[in-house]
Amino acid sequence: MASLDQLTAARVVEDLDGFDPSALSGSFSVCYPGDDGAFSPGAELPAAQTHVPLSSVRYIAEGNESKKYTLIMTDPDAPDRAEHAFREFVHYVISDLTAESLAAGGTLDGTTVLDYLGVGAPCKSKLHRYVFLLFEQPEGSAPAALAAAFEGRGGKKVCVAAESAGLGPVVAATFFESQWDACIDAVHIAMGWLPPPQFRSPSQEKLAATPAADALTQLKEFSTVVADTADFTLIAKYRVQDTTTNPQIVLRAARDPQFAPLVADAVAAGRAAESSSSLRVAFEKLFVNFGVEILKIVPGRVSTEVDARLSFDEAETVATARRLIALYEAAGVDRSRVLIKIAATWEGIAAARTLEAEGIHVNATLVFGFHQAVLCAQAGVTLISPFVARVTDFACGGTRTRPADGSQDGALSAGVIAVAKSYNYLRKHGYATVVMPASLRTVEEVFALAGIDLYTMPPSLLDKLAASNAVVERQLSPERAAAIPDADLPKVEDFTQQSFRFTHNEDECCVKKLSQGIRDFSVAARELEALLLPLLAEE
């Protein structure tokens, strides 16, 4: 362990705000792989050696057998010791370390609050100090709260934050020094960080001189982008992973002369069927025809929608989904490449539970309420499509007009906040269901949800993102979701039909918007049937 004289001489005590060394006691050592023993306080270590997790941490003190501890690693010299504009940069937080495990040494067995990150000193910034502080962790403290306090890692005060989280005094401390070498550039890339100009390496200077990627390309680093269109030309243009369709999209495409062969094939299938089912057969075949052609372009999946008029018919929803999958498989498409879109009613989600058990994957659409997202996750639904702008419309009195003060724009909008809550809940509580927001209208809404699993966007919004050079920063991640305190996002008990319907009834936005969405898609379905009927009647 570093002595008080060593910590004082290296100005560690002075440069760590709130650091009180008066409780230092016992024996403390930290080892990296490759060391014959613990490094000596103040030793200079090569950066590469620190880019792997610690091999051993050992702490022995008298009378501490029942205590727990939290270990924090911090750098007070970011970006360098003279400027330290980012003081402090937090590299590691792990809590719930028992006195017994620390006395035994070896790898740490605790709760990781902030993932370990090795030395990241930028070029030309000289030696940095990397300080390990071991805090007592009393009963009732909340070290998990440090994840939110240290979000972004830079510009933090670990001792001050630790006190706010209820941690006890620093009982042990040590430090080493290290500086830039070429391996650190990879660390900065992983962080998504480019140092200030005076601290850039030759490779980083070259990178800075390269034109910035457009916002759409940047977004694809965090999230899968899905095109909300059936236009094959646009799908190819944006090089998206997946595509979604709905009756309105297919209706527009079916009216386009370039897609006449797909319509003709669906009509032929309808004519070949029994007269009582010819319209249904042509209707479903048309959706699948578009899906099959789309899958020749995208490498991922296509979403094909069950007739919205079946939104309250569980049995017929299941039967329709099975027929759609059979049509895809008859065309040589594996069911893993198809998502069946079903409205997130109680009956629709019940049907989805049955289909998922059969290996038919579901995209639960028209999600406007948190309760819908939770029930879908409980049912094992593959993907949910919560509607962003329509929720914000409701918050703005049912109109698309937003307040002039910006209170319903971007990250502040009701729709973005609702979708972020659903994403954080599913990731925090370990559900496999992924989130793909729909009804996005502005790039600000998109940026505010950067990091979400997938997006589905219309071509007009994809155009705006492709034309933008704005820097896109990640806003959502499983790690950030996991760090949210349980009290702020508690686990919801499994819904019964009665509890779901009551919760749904309490959500005025969801009641109105879900019924409106079903009506809108039903209108498009009837218009599509009106297009097909005269074609089926032709000789």
C-alpha cells in the first residue's frame, strides 16, 4: 500500500477532491498479469500491461472480517497533469468485495458497477497517475448509484461521489504511473473518443483529417437500421439490415405499375383458390410476394403484417400467421427471416406467445404503453415496435404541432421518454425482446434513442440522416440500463388478462392511439381488397 508520504509527495491527496487519507490501514496490493508481485507505489507500468483485468487484489486489516468494500480506479490527470480538464477519469468500480475474498487475494469476486478500462493516456500527455482507492462499504450504502454518477467516466470526483453513495472512508490506496504508446489508440477508438488536437497521435491526426461519416453511417455503429418501405429501389439505396411493411405501405406499392407482376401473381393464386377464400388468398399472397422480393435485397428479416381486423381474434391471428409462414417457406424462405407483425392487444400478444413457441417470430406493433411492452416481454415476443411521434402527438393535445419552447422535442418528447423507459426495463431485467421504435419523424428523435436495438424509419428520414454530418453519441445501452436503481424501474409482476386490461384502460394515450392505429390499418386493408376484387373478377 502507498504510504501517506508517497501519496502526498505524488500530490494524490491534493489532486483527488474529497480524499481523506486518515483512515488508511492494513496491507494492500494490486497486481497485473505478468508481474512477479504487486507493483510498487508510483512505479511506471507499460500501458499494454494494464489493458487486461487485474490478476490479484489483496487487502488485510485487523478486525474487518465482516466488512465489505468497493474498489475504484481513477486518473486525476486527464487529459494531462497540467490541464486536467477531465479530472477525474474513472477506469473501474467494483463493489461487494468481502474482507475474506480480499484477504485471500486473487481475482476480484464482486459486483461490477463500471467495467474495467486500462490506461488511456493520450499522446504527448506525459505520465498519468492511476490511483486505486478501497472504500469501506457499510450496510445501507448504494454503490450501484455510482454507475449513474460516473456515466461518461470523465470529469468526475470519485471521493465526493462515493460519499454521496453512502460509502465509508478510504481504507487503502496505491497508484502507478503510465503514459501513451501506440496500443492506446485502440482504446480511444473503442471509447469513441478523439483527443484534443494537441494530444493526438499520428494515426489520430490522420483520422481527424478524414471526412466525418454521415449520421446514418454513425447510427449503424450503435443500432440496426430498418427501412419502413416496400420500394425495392429505396431499400437497396440505404443498405439496411431489415425491412418492415404494413397494409398502407403495400397498398402504395401495389398501385405502382412497376410492381404489377407481383400483384398479378397474387391474383392468380386467389383465382386458383376456392371462391369463398379467393380474396383472402390473394391478399396474403400479395404481402408475401413483396416480402420475398425484399429478402432478395436485405440480409436480415422482413416484417409482414396480419390483417389488423383480426386484432381481437387470437385464434384467427395464429391461423393467419401460420399461413403466411407456409407461403414464405413454399417460396424457399426460412421462417427465421420473417417477423409476423401483430397488433399489441391482449389477444394479439396471446397469439404471439403461441407462435413464438412454434418458432414463428413476432413483431408486436402499435405499442404505445409501457404495459404493452412488459406483457410482450413476458410472452417471449421477439420484437416490439413502440410508436414515438404518435405518443408525443397525444402529449401535445393530439396534434403534430410542438411547443415553441422545445419541451416536446428530441430527448424531451413524451414519445422518446416512453420508448427509452421500455428499452431500459427490458435490458435491466434480462428480457430477450428487442425494441424497434417506429413513427419517427425527426433526426432529433433518432439521435435521442441512439443505441436502441433497432430503428424502423421512412425513406424521408433516412435521407435526412444520410445528408447530416452531426456527431451521433450513444444514449442507450444495456450497461446503462443495468445501472438504473431497482427502485426507479422495479420488476413488474406477470400480467393477468384482468390486470392488463385495467392497466390499459388507465392509459388514455394507449387506448386512443391503439384503436386509431387498428382503424387506420383496417382502412388500408379494405382499400387493398378493393384493388384486388375487380382483378379477381376479370376473366
